[in-house]
Amino acid sequence: MNHPAEPALAALHARLNTSLAPPARAWLDQALDEAADHPGTHGPISVWELRIAEAGRRCGPEHADAARVLLLHAARADPDALARVYRQGTAAERRAVLHALPHLVPGPDALPLVEDALRTNDTRLVAAALGPYAARHLDAHTWRHAVLKCLFTGVPVDVLADLAPRAHADAELARMLGDYARERTAADRPVPEDLHRVLALTEPAAPAGPCGTSRTSGKES
């Protein structure tokens, strides 16, 4: 039986083992073994790619994302394979590819997939794109627009990995958020609560006072 070496994936596998019914658990174990034994591309389509397509039916939609991430990892899918699965896959399969990126791609090679997802209006795809991989590799300009994309589409900003450190003291993001808030107010539309949360994160740290305490600026966020 194939067991992921990465702790986060091992924990994901353990959760699936406790959640899946015995037939689904047996199917997943066999599929993971197949993927580990026959990684890469074999013929027009690899066995593990077929298993990714089957995962929703075999494991149920609530567990399919996790099963697909494990399959992609077991198959040691490289950026080319991930791009192929993403291009040819359903929205659910594309989500799994995005969730798998931080476990499989150490560098920025898969950023085109993240950028493609951010151009869609599929909120679940947008949310999947903004995990740890995007936090590590998106440039500042694209990341700021991803924050605004969340506000436009109603995706909770909590999905943004490393939101606080990336937003900290980002004056350009603060300006963009302020512009968006003014546009909403001028159109007599409510300003999302998440906007105020992110705007507060853009504040630089208050300088230390003479006794080591922070001085507040009194500036409203």
C-alpha cells in the first residue's frame, strides 16, 4: 500500500481512511499503488489519470478532492502532467490540481494554472488557486488583484494563504482597497466586511514608544 511521506499528505490519507466506506478505501489504496508503480505518461492516457476521473464516483464528491491530490502525488505528476490534467479535467479535477501544487511543484513553473483559475468566475476554483503555492509564488501585482477578485466574487479572504504577512504594510494594496471601497460607496452599494479586515492588515506596525510600548497613530482603517 502506498503511504505519502509528506506529513500533510499522510494526515490527509489518514482522514480519508477513517471517512471512506470499505469499498471506496480499497479502491483508493489500489489506485494509489497503481499510480506509484506506473507514474508519468504511458500511452494516450495514464492509468492514474483514469483513476482521477473516477474518484468522484468511487469516493463521493465530498472526498474526491483529497483522493485526487493523493493520486497526483503518488504519480509524481510534474508540471507538464499537472497542466494536462488541468486542461482536460472537469472543474472538480482542476481544483484538485490546484490543491496539489504546493506538494508537487517547488518553483513557479505551475503559475499559469493559478493565473488561469483566477481569470474564471468559478468561486471554488478561485479559492483553490489561492493556497500556499500562490502565496509563495504570485508576484505582488497579481496577488493584490487576487485579493480584489475575492472581494468582487464573494470568496472569503480566509482562503488566501499567508494573507496577513503578505498584506502587512502594503501601501499599494491599501490604496486599491480604498479605491474599491469608495467606488462601492459612491454606487450606494455595501462595502464587504472582508475589505475592512484586509485594509487593517495593510497598516504598518506602530513604532515603539519610549518605554517599549506601541504608539497608535489614531488613523482609522
